[in-house]
Amino acid sequence: MAERDLVVLGDCNPDLLLRGNVVPAFGQVEQLVDDAGFQIGGSGAIVAAGAARLGLRCGLVSVVGGDALGRLQLDALARRGVDVSTVIVDTSLSTGLTVILSKGEDRAILTFLGAIDALDAGVVDLAVLRDARHVHVSSYYLQVKLQATLEPLLVAAREGGASVSLDPNWDPDETWDGGLLALLPLLDFLFVNEQEARLIGRADDALAAARALAATGPTVVVKLGAAGGLLVSATDTLRAPALARTVVDTTGAGDSFDAGFLHGLLAGWEPARCLELACVCGSLSVSAAGLDGQPTLDEALRVCA
């Protein structure tokens, strides 16, 4: 039996979430916001937190600095039930930090990389990947060192019997490759939002982009926000709706979507049901600030069709 259901290779940095009138005014103007707080942040950490909340045995492979922000992340993840024993604490680095200016249905994101891009193959224990049922890679475009060394990690995971997925997130350089296209044949699943799908797939709409990307190997799962989700594989084209929910904060919604899909996958569900659970988890996550909306499995199943 695999030691963990899910191992996430990814970023682990707190989010400082600001809500209210968050459009800054320069010129030393001081303005008040409605709410502020630190949350579990980094796409990888959020996926791990959501998966653990759904009941998966989940571990995170990442790098944080030896500082208060790193300890904040590790403590919060451990309370969520995530195994953080494989997170590396590098005292020579500062933990990354993301400041999120949230306006409900939209947000601006400011990120200091810090230790986020310190993860590479040389610090990853291959036995951890081989002992997992599934390996998920987050924030591909932020983790420049990992980009160059990821292929042998994916090969090791697959040799151990794990399925593999990747969520690239936004590319700050806006080149939309960085070696990703060459890795697609090694992936079982590629998670993207609508804009990322079009930019990576070089197409005018999400469906055409997903079909182009799926032709290279992976099943492509597209997060469409309020419009739900789209799955395209060699044999299927599926859609699932989002739930109608008042949007409080969209932070982490896409990562909660990923966690829901991966739970369904590891439970042996059919793709349509995996996509449905993903949309439910993403929808529920926006109904509260930060990660407070991430559901348990019972909470998600109560609203599944």
C-alpha cells in the first residue's frame, strides 16, 4: 500500500489577504481595508490542504525559509492534516510571500518569490514519489529551478506506479512554455484555467486549446470559474456546472478544484463525477475568505447532484 495518496511538489508561502477597498493610492495616502489576515498560501500548499480536508493522506514537498512566515505555513498545514515532514527548511532563504488584494470576484496578486523557486530535483527524495499513488506539480512557472529538473522526477513517480498531474498557474514572463510543452506526454492530467488554456494551447477558445493540448497526451481539465469545468481527453469531452454561490473571495478556488478532482480520481470515480466534485469544491471555496470555504468530503457530497 502506498504511504501517501497524494504528494504535491510545489510552492508553500503564506498569503496576506486584504479585502475591501484594496486599490492602492500612491502619494503616501493611507486608506483602510475591511479585513486582513494570513492564510495558507502557495498553489501547492492550498491543493494539499484541500486534499487533506477531503480525507486524502497528503504530503507536501517544498522549501520554506527558517523564519516566522515559514513556521506559520508549516504549523497551519500540519493542523490541516498535511504531512510536512518532506518540506525543507533552508535557513539561508526567506519564505516567499503573496499579497492578495481581493475584490470578491476578482483579485490582484503581488508575490515575493523568496524560497518558492528553490525546489529542484536534487533535494527531492525519489522514494517519496515512488511511494505515492499520485504526484501533483503546482506553480510550474514560478519554480524555475524545478522546471529544468522536473522530467526525472515525473519519470520516477510513474515508474513507482503513480499517476501525475500538473497545474502551471500564471506565467509571469508570459512566454507560456518554459519546457512545459515537452513534458506534456509525461502527464496524466493538466489543470489550467480558461486563460491559461488559450495561452498555452495557442488557440482562441478554451475548448480548441484543450483539444490541442490533449492531443499530446494528458487529459486536460479546464477551470471555467462561474461557468464550471471542462474535461477533454482522447475519448471524452465533458462539462460540469459550478454551484450558484455568493462570491466572498476567489483565493484558492482553482486549487480547491484540483483537490476535488484528485480525490475523485484516487477514489476510482469516472471522469464525469471527478469533474463534478472539482466544480463543487471550487464553488464552495469562494463562499468564505481564504481557505475557510474548503469543504470536507461530506460537505461536498451533500451538494453533488
